[in-house]
Amino acid sequence: MQFPKVVKVRQDFPRPRIEDVAKTLRQQCEREEIKSRIEAGAEVAITAGSRGISGIDNILASLVRILKDAGARPFIVPAMGSHGGATAEGQVEILGSLGITEESVGAEIRSSMEVIELGETEHGVPVYMDRIASEADGIVVVGRVKQHTDFRSDIESGLLKMASIGLGKHAEALALHAHGVKGIRDYMVEAGGKVFGSGKVLFGVAIVENAYEETAILEAILPEMVVERERELLEESAKLMPGLPVAEMDVLFVDELGKNFSGTGMDTNVIGRFRILGVDDPESPEAKYLIVSGVSEASHGNAIGVGLADFTTQRLFEKIDYDAMNQNTLTSTFVERAKIPMVLSSDREALEAAIRCNWGVEPEDTRFVRIPNTLHLRYAYISENLLGEALASGNVEVVEEAAALEFDESGYFPPFDAEDENQTVAAYSGTDDGYYADE
């Protein structure tokens, strides 16, 4: 079979970033409406989630210093739903994997899975709060605002999610996931609103990252302003999110999926597939066929997301840890993502199969895109016939001229060059239903 020739391209994304995170956070907290909420002698719980937010240890350490300078007594509470095996010890271990320790942030970590019930949402969903946090004089909710991998709405992943599923621990995660997408999309906002309206939360700290995993926006937000501001920050986050160099392709080839790249193995916003019953897939991007070739070592066999693909390889199939993948999938209840697609013996055979199913298109005319994973998108290989579309965006340049596709003796693509994966990603333990690197 004659494959299309490919061109290696580099994408440049918008890169607003905060040079001095600690200074910016202090400036935010010194605003009178924020500063006045911090009382001398008050015990203040600071949330720390399971997501691999860039420099989160520095952000939390800076917040601890700010609160201590104001005379408060801050401490850290893990806020991560059922992650860490839904155990207090496991959640402390997750924080440690992110560089969040008592030594690094300068405050005690108090971990428990016990919760109190604050009441119910408008739809009768119980609202829980970490018992230890509830006994503090105040809470500061810290979280990153970004697009969710399961749905589209005006509020997705951010402070309201951290306040509900995070502070509500395993109990809230179960209560919301029991309603499927409606639970984590609609009822989550209601539950988070109850938490912010409880009088326990002093303020929120919202983080927005750019496509290079750098802090672009950092804001302290009053509880009554969280809903409105989170909507606005989600729009800003969406503008900064990396994406594929073209919107439509016949075959999208992903070298690796993994929990260290996305909680869904492959970021659904990047590949344009949710695969959730009753939920429409994003309109763009669109790939007729998706091939995923491997699972990252950091994912320890949790191959959740393999069901988002149409074809995979024997290499990936043999590395699947079904216990880890099944536990993760059943917690989310989105079963399509764990279904095994057609398994081929190599990258070459998988690509031949996809091209064979691409009706009415000559093999050499296949619109083809290859990426290392869905987190690191600066470099990609694209077929020659896509180059004009890619260059028209204005943020793409050619770094290697057109060449034939190359495979090793086993029929697999050689790995991307080291420069293609120059961003550090937090590890995934493989022991729980969560991940600690990007939503």
C-alpha cells in the first residue's frame, strides 16, 4: 500500500504567562475585599487536588505564607473525590507525587475521607464536605479552570468542581456520578454553589494555564463571584488550549495514550470524541478513524481511552491492566472508553486497515495526522495534502520537508524526537481511578 508522504510541523500557541506566581498571588490576596476575610488566629483549610497543575507546590506554598503573614494558621486538605484509592493515606501519597508535602508547602496536611452533609441541591443530590475542612474557621478553594473531557457547558472543570467533588470526597463523587453526565455537568454546579454559599469558604484561587503548561492567569475570587468569574475564565482557558494543526482528517494517529496525558487517556477535546451515551461529540476536530499505538509507562497499564480509538496495536493490548482500567471506567460509568477496538499487529497494519476503510480515497491521498499524545501538540506529522490548511492558520511552520513514512523492523513508527516531548508530566500511580496530570 502506498502511504502519503508526511511533513513535520511545529505549532506556536498563544503564550501569556505569569513570570512571578508568588508575587501575583500576594497582590491578589492583598486586595481589600480578600484581605479582610482573613482573620488573625483563624485556622484555614487550603484544598489540594490530584491534578498535575504546573507549579502547584509553589502556588500552595505561597498561599500558606500569605495566610501566615496575615496571622492565620493554614493547613492542607486533599480534595480529590475518590482518587488515591478513596483512602486518606492514598490521597496524601498523590499529593506527594505532585511535590506537595508538609515540607514543601510549609503547612500540615490533614487527610480524611470522613464528610459532613451540608444539605441537598435543588435536584435532591446530597452535598458533602470534608469533615476536617468543615471544622476549620475558613476554607480557601484552589483549582485550575479548564475544559472538561466529558461535556460542554458554560462551567466545566474548575473551582465549583473542586468545591463539590473535591471537598465532598468519595461520597460526593459517587452521588454525582450516579446521575451520569447530568450529575457532573449540572448537579455539580449546584453542589459547588452550595459549598461556596455555606459561609465556610473565604475565597477561591483560580488558575488558568496556557498550552505550554504555564500559569497564564491567577486570581483570588470572592465566593459570591465564583460562578460568574469561572464562566469567563473558562472562555479564556479555551482560547489558550492547544489543538491539532488541522480540523478535519481521515486518520489521526496517536502514539500513546495515558493517564499522565489526560484523565481519559486521550484528551477528548483534542481528538473530538466524547463517546458517552446521550452526549454529542464535539463538532471539531473530526477524524474519520483514530489509531492509538501504545500506553505510557506512567499509566501502569491503565489504558482507559482505548475505546475512543477505532484501531490499536498488539503492543498496547498486551500492556493493559484490566483491573485498573475497569475500576477507573466503572467509577466514571462511561463504559465505551474501555472497549477494545480492532487490534492489529503493528502501526503499519493498523494504518493499512484504517486506509482500507477510508471509502473513495486513494491511499496516497489520505489526510493523515500523527501526534505523540494529546498533551504535547507542538510537533506533529501531517500529510502533504494538509500542509496548505495548516499553514493558513498562521501558527504552523515546517521543520522537516516531506518524506515517506518510516517503520522499524517490527512495523512500528520510530518515536518522536526528544525535542517533541520536552514538557514534564506528573506520574500516575496506576492504583486508583484518577490521574494527576492535566484536565
